[in-house]
Amino acid sequence: MKKATELNKQEAAAELEYLAAEMAKSDIAYYQNDAPYLSDAEYDRLKRRNREIEELFPDLIRPDSPSRRVGAAVKNGFSKVNHRFPMLSLGDVFSIEEVEDFILGVKRFLNTAEDIAFMSEPKIDGLSFSARYENGRFVQGATRGDGSTGEDITENLKTIRQLPLTLKNAPQILEIRGEVYMSKEDFFTLNEKYAVEGKKTFANPRNAAAGSLRQLDPRITAERKLSLFAYTWGEVSERVWDSQEDFFKHLKDWGFPVNPNNTLCRSIPEIEKSFERLMEIRASLPYDIDGVVYKVNSIALQERLGFLTRTPRWAIAHKFPAEQALTLIKDIRIQVGRTGALTPVADLEPVNVGGVIVSHATLHNEDEIKRKDIRIGDTVIVQRAGDVIPQVVEVIREKRPADSQEFEFPHFCPICGAHAIREEDEAVRRCTGGLTCPAQAIERLIHFVSRDAFDIAGLGQKIVEDFYREGILQNPADIFTLENRNRGGDDLFSAGQGLHLERKEGWGKKSVENLFSAINAKRIISLPRFIYALGIRQVGSATALLIAKNYGTFEHFMQDMVNKETGRLVSVDGIGAAMATDMVEFFQEEHNIKIVNELLQQITVEEYADSVNYDSPLAGKTVVFTGTLQKMTRSEAKAKAQNLGAKVAGSVSKNTDYVIQGADAGSKAAKADELGIEILNEDKFLELIS
Ligand code: IVH
């Protein structure tokens, strides 16, 4: 072999190509097939040779070079990546009956009595990632983030040697998605090392994986051992597979690790068997799993089934039963939430529940404490299931101390002292202090800046609390006047009177500037986020999205609410009368209107631009379905119409544009006729949307 210094440029390029390919082959053999292709010494020799040549010919360094697996640190945090295809989550179920209901729902939607094949896959307890390949080269890695925007972790993902950097015979654009995890063994080794070094250890492998992957310095990611499994896809220029099973074959050919326990199930008993088998082998697997995912195998059927707001209709997660442990209740505290709800929380003697240290559990509400007769000093069984807050399952009566007293739920807010009242039919007792109650005001601020709302990362819980207590932030509108107030206003008279946060302990010029730029970046906000951020009772992000879709602008929504007009709201599928009442009530409160108006002076709320098809003949139209359709089910037709930008209403009104009439249509068709609304039969509807 020639010395590196004797190579000409052409030879060097050819050898670098050969080295990259050899080492990639070796990575696959080592990680995927458990069958080393090169010895460690040989591998290191190739690595050295690669480095020597690259040092001599830096302009020949290939993007898939093994030396590129560790890049440079990013200085100012991760940049954002917009997912062209959202990274969704899955609906959860906890029993085989619920799985059966899910499968029945799928069949009903598709209007078929035949068995449908499902892929059963272990649900890996890690963090999802998306890896983008263009022309067969890995170009970008991203975290899931909120599903629509993630963080750019390209350099960190590259350090995971199981991730192929080049693909042969792949579509021009291909996003592969899956889970990054840390094996149990690597987790224990890392924690032991950290314990010896006196560093903080991780609570579980998932946290360790998350902490390792989201490192600004990829050299740290490289030191921690991370692994991955691929299981789905995002954007793809040409889908060359027609089932989940077929997709896995392609993944293997491209060199991605695919979980060996994925199995195709053709009936409910087979699904049940796959679940039981995974439960059995769970403890012996080298990584944590927290359930089983079932996916409709056929992609054609997946496409017909489509999506709900955040989850696919063609897949579900069947979670393993909760893990339990025995511990002592040291105290019962009352927390006050954003809407004034008093929530009892148990302080526990810390206990390890399935690998996580638990020291608090929610007691839900007054009735729950009564029903289970939970008392301070009791020994209880606590359980943890997935991400939910730990709960108290039952009290061990035999262990109750002789002098124990029944817990008395307070009738006054423990934070502000106002009356706490319980409306008839309501399970919760609420503080009547409104925004004069610091707990409610703080929680509302925290909600306002939270991830699905304004997502102002620089304003964490602790800062919000401090700023509230110091009178710097009292309500959401204050966030956007902060910079001006810090300077001391624009007028000459108040110059020099500013807050001067940069002089506060723990703050400096730079961190204050960062905070203001994080705030200013959010002066333009999408309509669903804005509605959600207001923190109206019962209005979560899915409901906020429905409102945004239906009203288009904030002004239209607010006008109806101020005028107590709920007709339009309740005609939206998914919004009920009780929710509408809460919305109207919110806009009857003077202080809410005042804050909203102050906010609107500071920020711009975008009109809702739907990602659905704007050119479709149904865009912006309100349609009502009636009668039985023959060629598709009602749910399928509804989903189709919504994807084409239509609003689907439950009843006919003067706002209806089309009534789609199936067989045996009843009064809705008659009403449409009366109002002169266009009625389409099923074929006409299909023609319109085709
Ligand atoms: S499929 C549209 N498959 O579970 C379907 N997810 O609760 C997208 N997960 O965010 C997910 N193992 O992080 C899928 N075999 C598997 C999975 C899996 C783990 C995670 C993933 C996802 C979450 C959903």
C-alpha cells in the first residue's frame, strides 16, 4: 500500500470512498447483525488511514466520512427544524378490551367485516428522532419537539454509529423516523461512572438518552452510548413499500436497525399473544419498553384511515400495566391551579417505582380522598403508568397509626384565603380569588409561556414565579411591555427609572438581552396557539385548533363570545355546550377582556391559514352529512371533507353550504330544502372532491 503522502488526488478520493464504505459495512455488521466484519484493530487502522488522507486532502472530506461522525458544538442552542410531515404521537389504551374497541373502530371506519392485519411492535421507551436523507445522504436530524417543529440534532445523531450515513437505492428524499434509546447496561455503566465522579446520576435510561442526545456539544453525545430503532417515515419522494412489513424490509436493506420482535398479526388473538409475549420477555430485553404499538399493516388502508388531531387512526399504543410500590404519606398539601382548582397532593416517603424515584402523588380531589379514606401517616400503594403523575391506588388499613385523623379538605384557598367553593355537579373545589389569587395568576402566566402556547423558553417556571412576586409580571400582557419598562419607557421623564433586570442577582446584560429577544420572537403568533394560551377552562390545544379553523380570525371568535353567541361554536364537531359556556364566561370577565386588549396592542395574531388544500371546492365551506352513505363510511367522508378544508357541522343552519345526502335522509335534508341550501348526493359529493 502506498503511503498517504504518495497518493495523488484521484487516488486519495477513491480510497476515501472505499474507506467510508468499508467502515459503514462494518458498522452495520457490528450493530445490526451482531457479526463483526472487521476486528477492532482493523477498524482502528482504517480510521487512522482515513484521518491521514483527510489531513492531506481536506477538500476531499466526504459528508459520510467516519471522521464526520463527531462534528463541532453549536454555540447558541439548537436551531429549529420544521417537520414537513408532523411527527405524531399515539393514542394510549391499557387493556385488551380497549384494543378490541380500537380494532372495531378501524373496521367500522373502513366498513369491513374482514380481519385486518396489524404490525405489532415493542414501544421503545426513548426519544423519537427524524433523519432526513437526500440523494442517499444523511443531511439532517431532528427531535420531535412539539410535533411540528423540532430541534436540529444532525451532529448528535451522526455520533450514533447505528445510523447509516449513506443509503443505496433509496428514494431521492427520505425521512426515516424512530427511537433513540440507551440500553439498560449502558445506562447502569454511565450512572456508576457518574456516581464515582460525584456527578448527578440519571433517573432512568430514557432521561439518560434524552440528556445525551440533546447535548450542544456532540462530543458528549459521542461519549454516551446511544442506540436506535427505525420504525416509520416522514417525507418521502416516492414510497416504494406498500405495507409496514415491506417497509421494514427496506429499512433492513438500507442498514437501519429494526426491532427483531416486530410481528405481523392477522387476528385479535394473535395480537393478544404478541402482547403477552412482549410482557414476558420485557425484563430480559436489553432496553426499556413501555408497551406495544399496533399499526394497520397496509399503507393503502392507513391512508384511508388518516389522522385525528394529533394521532393516527391506524395505530394505537397498548401500554403495560402500571408499576406499583409501597410507601408512606408524610403530608397532604393543596395546590391551586390556573383555573383555581384546588388539587390535593400527597408528599411521600421517596420510593423507587419501576426505576423512578417517586416523592409526590396526586390525590385528584376531595371525593377521591373521602372514597379511599386517605390520611396523613397512611401506608399506601402508589403506581406510575407512563408519563402520568403517580397516583395512590389504595391504603393499607392494617398499617394505619392508631391516632390517625380523617383528612379535612379546606374551604378556603390556602394561597390567597378566598372562599373555595364547589359548584353542584363539579368534582373540584375552586378558589374564588380569580387573578387576585397569586397561585392562579402565576399558573396562568406559566401556561401562557408554555410549549404549546407562546413557547417562550427563556421564561421558565422559576423566573415567572420570581417576577410575579416582585411585581415585574402580573399578567400575560406585561411580558410584552417588559423590555420597554426595563429601559424606563420611551418618554424622557421616566428615563432612568427602568427595572434594570440586568442588575438583578443572577442576571447580566447578555441574559436579559436573550430574554427580550426570545419574547420579541413571539410577537407574531398563530391563532390556535393564542387561543390556547388564554387558558380558558376546557380549551386545550385540540379545541383551540378547532376554534381557529372555524373562525379564521381572533376578532370573529371574540365577537361571538362577547355577544354570547354560541350557535357557530356548538355546530363544530367536537365542541359541546359546556365548553361553549366556559368560553363565553371567559369573555364576560372584564379583567380578561382588558388583558386580551392589552395583548392585542403588543402582538399580532395571525389569521388561521389551514395546511389543508386551499384550492379545493370545499375549502372554507360548511357541510352537513345526513343519511347512510354507500361507498364510504360517515367518518371517512367527514375526514375527507375536513382534509379538503371543509367544516363539518352537525346540524343545518343558514351558514351551511352543502348538505350531503345518503340513503334514508331525515329532517336535515328537509330543513336544507327549506333554507334553499344545495343538496348533493353521494356521487355528486365524490365528484366534487375527486
Ligand atoms: S409510531 C404516527 N412505533 O411512542 C406514528 N412509535 O406515543 C408515530 N414509539 O412519539 C409513532 N416505539 O416516540 C411508533 N414502534 C414504535 C414506537 C413508537 C416507541 C414512541 C414514539 C412516539 C410515541 C407515541
